[in-house]
Amino acid sequence: MDLVYECFAKLGLRYICAIKDGRYAGMVHKKSFVKHMREMEQKEH
């Protein structure tokens, strides 16, 4: 999660390609990632 955050924040990316076992697994969109992180933060409190 930290690496994904750094890619979005420091590099200014909007999408990140996800790879699993050397094969394409999907795309992560910045807005979806931010939404997920906010939901996780709310569950912790």
C-alpha cells in the first residue's frame, strides 16, 4: 500500500497497472485507491 501511495503522490500517476505472477491482473485508479483508504481508515476508528 505504501508503494502504491508513493506512486500516486510523488509521481502524479492516475492509474497503476497491477501484475500478479508476471501476468496482467488489473488497473488501480487513483480515485478508487483513495476511496478504499478512506473506508479502511473509518473502519479503524
